Amino acid sequence: MTATTHVIDHPLVQHKLSVLRMKETSTSKFREILRETALLLGYEVTRDLRLTTTRIETPLQPMDTPVLDGKKLCFVSIMRAGEGLLEGMLDLVPSARVGHVGLYRDPETLEAVEYYFKMPSHLDEREVIVVDPMLATGHSAVAAITRLKQEGARHIRFVCLLAAPEGVAVLHETHPDVDIYTAAVDEGLNEKAYIVPGLGDAGDRIYGTK
């Protein structure tokens, strides 16, 4: 199986991404726009979810109508920055189950180190959507997805706001069955492994910590 990178080029997504990139965008505005953008990205990543039919009563007559099939969707947030995308995703699918993976990047090796992991049950029966605003080196995404597969997850997609070609290559090479959904693939990484031109550190901009 060969994974695909889907770049969401909807005009609203691209406009909102431009606002997020601006250094003068305030913390409160950044959170607001990120949440709106996450909802739009969520619309695209859930476009082909499986459906079944059920019998209902409208005010006028019975009918067979489509509803989502199987166990409820699971969103997995890579902490801490993933929380910024998670909120918008839950606006779209409030009944979804939520998992969290806590990872930090070792400043020397740039490898992802896990400090927290909590998931809903029956991951093997759920569509799992992993969210993290930035796909830079790809190490955090790879670590999170590897752990999810160890816990039984079989149907996984990854959603980010921005990606670097280096991170895309690493994720596709390590997990060739996981599609990526993003608003843009930027030029690459700088010497500190930040995406350029990018938008800075997403976690710091969400929480005003820098």
C-alpha cells in the first residue's frame, strides 16, 4: 500500500493559513483561526468514512437514511500542540472518542520521547485520526503512529496544518499505509528543525508561552 499526501487547497483553508503564518497574529486570534481551520481539515479527512443505512421516521413518513458505520471515530492528539487542532475536530464530530500521546523532542537527538499515552478501547475497530499542527522531522508522528499500531490500530490517518518534505518522506517511508492531510508542504527545515517559512512554534503560539 502506498500512502498519499493530500494538500487541502480550499480557499478558506489557504486564507486562514496565511493569517496563522503572520507574526502579528495574536494568541487569541491564532487559537480561533486554528480551530476554524481544523474543522475544515476535518471535513476533508472524514470525506470517505464508511456509511450504513438505518430506518428512521421523519415528521412525514419513514425512510432509510445513511449514518456512520462501525464504532465511533477516534481523534488522537499529539500533546501539547495537537490540542489546538483537536478542538476544531471535535466541533465537527462531537461524539468522537479521544486519545492522547504525550511526546517531547530530545534537544540533542531530535528524537521523540514518550511521557504519556491514553487511548479509548477497541482501537482495531475504529478509524483513527492523529492530529498535530506541524509535521517537521516526522519523528513525533512516527513514534505516535508506531505506538498506536502496537495497541491494535489498523486504520490511521494523519492531519497537520503544515508539513516539511523531510517529515512527509520519513512518515511515508515508516508507515506507508498512513495518508497525510495538510494545508501546505513548505520549503523544508532550518538548522533547528523548524519548518520554513512556517509559522513558528505552534505550541508557543497557541498558548502564548514565548
